[in-house]
Amino acid sequence: MSLDYEIHDLGEVVLQRGATLRGCKMAYKTFGTLSPAKDNVIVYPTWYSGQHYDNEWLIGPGRALDPAKYFIIIPNMLGNGLSSSPSNTPEPYNAARFPLVTAYDNVRAQHRLVTEKFGIEHIRLVTGWSMGALQTFHWGALYPDMMDTIAPFCGSAKCSRHNFVFLEGVKAALQADAAWDNGWYKSKPEKGLRAMARVYAGWGFSQDFYRAELDLKTLGYSSLEDFLVAFWEGFFLPKDANNLLTMLWTWQNGDISANEVYGGDFKKALGAIKAKAYVMPGQTDLYFPVADSEFEVANMPNAELIPVPSIWGHFAGGPGTNPVDVDFLDGKLKELLAS
């Protein structure tokens, strides 16, 4: 089977928390053609547990992310099973020994991909959903002169305390399975993955979504239990537990100011983002409420707050679940790219 993505070998990467990933690999996929002037670049990072395939819903002819116009790069996050991850890294940094990776580490690696592999010095737009939004904010803060625009949607520049607590519940459910065995499982911790899925189900969609029974009426599941099993358990069961925990730690420790550039000064980091920004929280997102985005936008020099008018909760931002929300996001991206 031929792979539909490529690998950029980053060699030795010294991570923020002190470990060195040797033979660090970044998987990526591109769409469209890089213009001779290298001025049509869009960087579109992946989200929690997602791979580049899961980003493709926003790309296509006539869309804002149109391969006929733009050269779109989807870098896969470290830990997602395609780039260097617990599931594919050789001993001694395999499985539960895989090192702690920050969003800062991810974006530094992505910057190397963009500059080393393609010789790109300027980016038209960086955009992403959820953890993709976290990476988008990092791009804006770490390389403020490199891009024209950023559009983080349904995500934040720093993991909030409440968001951290939600993720503790997800993690505890997974790790409660005896088969998990502190990350040295011989077979997948299926009970833990199913439990994790059920915790997630209460957060991924909003109260309004469930009240309107959109799981039945729009998504076509036969009952609430059918939705919990077929959609949610089905979503997490194919994924590697250590990979999920690695990305979860990355998420919990997401903070654009947690580096040598900003020294933990969150307002300073937000204030350094020069790119024209559309910050688009989901109106009913339970992880990333509009209030968090309001604070970010208030401290960014060139940002506009554009809530996504949807009762689809966090899933208003992806992965292409609700066509109406997709069209809204696409329209705003077109507007931003045209500005």
C-alpha cells in the first residue's frame, strides 16, 4: 500500500522538557502547487488524535483552502501515530517512555519542515481546529513576522484550568483499565478507551445539541446508546492509548507564553501576534468557551472575535460533521484571505 503522505526527517530534536528525540520524523501531506514566488502557502495543523486525513474536509475546489490557488501543508502532530509517536518510536523512547512534547516543540518542528523542506519564508494563513488552533496561536506568537493571517477556530492559546480538569477525567477513565498497565499494555486497553469515549461524549457536543436530538435526527443514530457506542466508542477504539495520552499532555500544557521568548507572560505573548486574526470560538463549545477567546482577542493587536453560531458544541469546528458550520467557517476564511 502506498502512503498518501511524506516524511520529513528532523534528525535529533531536543525537546522543551529536556529529552532528545533522535531520528524525529514529521509526517505531512501537501495539496496544490507552491507558487514560484512561494507566496501562496497555508499551514493547517492537526487536532487531538486527528491525522492529516481528518483535516481534508476543509480543502477543495471553490473552498477557501482551494488547491488550485494555494499550497496547503498539513503537518501531523507529534504523538498522532504518523509523526514520531509512542506507537512508532523504537526503544528506548517507545510506548510509555515516549517523551513529553509541547505545542512549542510541535510548531518549532513544523517551522523546520516549512523552511528546510520547501524554502518557504512567508505564509499566507495558518489555521486549525481545537489543538490545531493551539498550534495556530503558537505560530502567530513564535513567528510573528512570518504570516499575514491566522484563523484559530474552536481552540485556545492556553489550556484553561477548566479544560485541564476535563482532560483529567478523560485520562483517568483510560488509565483505570488494568490492561493499560502503566503504558506497557500487551493488548489495547479496550475498556479504558470505551470509558474515555463516554467521558468525551458529554463534552464534544453541547447541551443544546442533545436537547434537539441531533444525534438521532441529523446524524442518524438509532438511539442515544447507539450514538455513544457507534460514534464515540468507535471514534476512540482504533487509536493507540499511549498516543492519546501523549497528545493529551501536549494539550494540557498548551501555553503560547511557556517558553524562553515570553517567560510565562501570557498577555505579552498575545500582544506579540502581529498577523490579522479571526478568532472563532464555537458559541456552545464546552471546552473552549467564548469568554476565553474574548480575553485573547482583547490582548491581540489585530484580532477579531467571530463566534461560530452553532449548537454543535466543539464539533462546530470539525471534522466536517455539520455542513452548515463548515460553510460558515469556509466563508470567514475566504473573507480573511481576501483582506
